[in-house]
Amino acid sequence: MNYRLLFSLLLLAGAFPLSAQLTLVLNGLPAATPTGATIYAAGSFNGWDPADPGSAFAAGEEGKLWLDLSLSPGPIAFKLTRGSWDTVEGNAQGGFLPNRTYGYTGGTDTLYLDILSWEGQAGSSTASPNVALLDEAFWMPQLGRARRIWVYLPPDYETSDKDYPVLYMQDGQNLFDAATAAFGEWEVDEALDHLFGEGDGGIIVVGIDHGGSQRLDEYSPWANPQYGGGEGAAYAAFIVETLKPYIDANYRTLSGREHTGIMGSSMGGLISLFAAAEYQEVFSKAGIFSASYWFSSECYAHVLASGKTADMKFYLLAGGMEGGNQVGDMEAMYNTLMEAGFGAEEIEMRTVPEGGHNEALWRGAFPEAYLWLFSAAPVAVPDWGESVGLKVFPNPGQGGFTVSGLQGVADITVWDQQDRRVASQTINAQQARLDGLMPGIYWIVLESEQWGCSQRMLWISQN
């Protein structure tokens, strides 16, 4: 053996780091993409060639397109094209999109991407103009990887000097834009824009994309022997230690815990529950939709071990058609929260009998959950429309409403979103109408000896 040659090769290997592999995966393409189009990556790694045959995506699992790049560690910049700079990708509105950037650290890594549109084409994006990408690849030091982050700003953000509450939400690609939501979007931006127009004060929403194949790992602190998990504590720490400080430093936020919430569905609900219980000094509100309690029974033990260290609000949601024991698991978590020290007034539990495990359920529940979590109005017992057969109509209405199904006498009080009582009246079956309300969002609170408790409902007055 030529040991001198071998020694020389080892020296060369040490002097020039070996390239490793970064895999780019496309979750989907804009509806305006021509059938059979080839997608290319053009960037700092291939001389910005928009039609480099070595940087063409190929079909992979589940119909997704993928591209393996052999790279040396370091930052890269790139864009996606259909083979020329005339067919380069654009932003959600079909306009100019800055270069994508990524800090590649070496080894085997995967970056999941969505093409929002092709420049010059609006594509199928449904995101409101006040939704923007904070970063295509925001670095997560606790996990050693990057993730796309979305930010929704209230409609008056650019024209006011107000500070706003903040809601951190999981599965960011499903929140705002049908173009990036594989199974339908939550329509968070449309819902909040509508509520703002009806008098809500506005909120900043930070959407964190899930990690594709890493979703189950990141969304559970506890390992499931069949499905993985175990990175949830690091993921929650990323939100608290890295993302939230960045948002507070770069946006006009109300940074205190009393103005900060977290929300998610399915596995995203599980990690939101963990983060809320673990970081009660950071969060005071949690929307837990169809949480995957089944993934690990340790979620119950964690809530008990954490206990109550501050006043909280938990909005628990389950659909009656989700399968498994979703409703029973949610009720068990309700009881666990109570055992941990939280009061009934801090927990809103909602079952939608016809609801499935899907975005339709979560989309429909979001407006009420948001308003209940962030409203300062009195918190009451479960929905009176379900418990005593009463209805308020019309809802939305114009200036007033009628209560139907009433027997006997009840005292009605109306509260606005600033915790101000704007109307009060005693009503009965013959005189069950209340008028004179300005456009806005209100909580209706009814009290009667007939029920032995106060009941409440959300009501909207339109122009």
C-alpha cells in the first residue's frame, strides 16, 4: 500500500470539507402552474442558472417534488423557477419575491417549501394583504433547523401607534392561505379582519409552519413507541426563548403574559397545551383544538405536575365525529385541569356533535375561541343556547336582538370587548327584545333564578 498517497489524501480530506446533502421538498404548486412543468432551483450553488438540469425537481413520495443538493456547509440563497427568469416564483399576490435564504449547517437536512405564486400571476393565494412571511427559514437553535414563519398584522397596524396582543399558532401553512394548506385553511386572517371591522381591537398572529416529517417529533415532548415524538420541550423552548423575544423586539406587541396566547389543533393542540402549562409565566391563554391526547398519556401527568401557578384561560374543543375517544379524552383533560387547581371559570369546553377532525371544525370554532380567550368580559358557564334551549336572533343583527324560548323573567346585560357594560334590561317572554346597540362585538349575559346560574353568548351588531 502507498501510505504516502493515503496520508496525502487524508490531508486533503481534512483541508476541504466533504459536501453533504440538503433535500428540498415542494409541498404543492400554485393552481396556475402549467401541467407537466419542470421546477428548478436557481441559486448561489449553481451560478443562478434558472434551468440547470442538475437542479430540477423530481417526483417523490405522496406526489411531492424533491431535489437533492450536495453542498458544503454555509449560507445559500435561491429561487424557484419553471426554467427561466420570466417564470420565477412570486409572493402571495403575484409580485416580486426576495431570494430565499437558508443557513445550511451540513449533514443530511430537509427543507419544505411552498410556491405561493408565479410572478405576474396571483395564483390561488387567499392570504389577506396584511399577512406576510417573516422568514422562509427562521433559525431554531434549540432544534438545529429552520422553519418558515408567518405574521398576521391587524388592519390598522401601519396607521396606528398601538401595541397589540399576540397569539402564537402551530401548523402555520394551514392558517392563512389556501395555496399552502393541503386540507383547507383556517381562514384566520379573514376571521380577524371581519372581527376588526366589527369593533375588535386587533391582534398579531404568529404562525409557525410544521416540520413535515418532523411534525410528530416536534409536537410532543414525550416519545410514542410507534410514532416518535420527544422534541416538544425543545420546540416549546424555541417559541419562548427565541421566537417571542424576536417578535417583541421587532413588532409593537403587548409582551406581558396577560396579552399572550398559544393555539393549535391535533398534535399542534398537544404541544400548545404543554407550552401553556409549562410556561405559565409567558402564556395566559391556550386554544386546544382536537388535541392528540392519545399520543401520550403523560400529558395528563404533566398538567398535574405543573399545577396552577397563575390565572389562565383554556378553550378546549372536540368534534363528536372525530373518531377514537376524542370527546372523552377532552373531558378527562378538563377534569385534570380542575384537579391541577384551575377553576371552572378558566376553562371553556366545547363539543361540536357533527364536527370531524379537520380544518372545517377548527375554522368554525376559531372566532369564538379567540374572542373568549382574549376578551376581558365576564367568563360564564357553558353555552346557554345548548343548556336551556334559548336562541338570540338575528345574529349578526343590526342594533338589537330578540331572545326566544324564554320562560319567566331574566336580567340581560351586554358587555363590549373593553369590559364595559353598555346595556342592561329585564326581559320576559312577552318583552324579549333589546335595541340601541352600536356596531361591534358583544357578550350577552343572562341571569335568572329559573336556571340558577348566569349564561352567556357572543353576539355581533353590524352596520
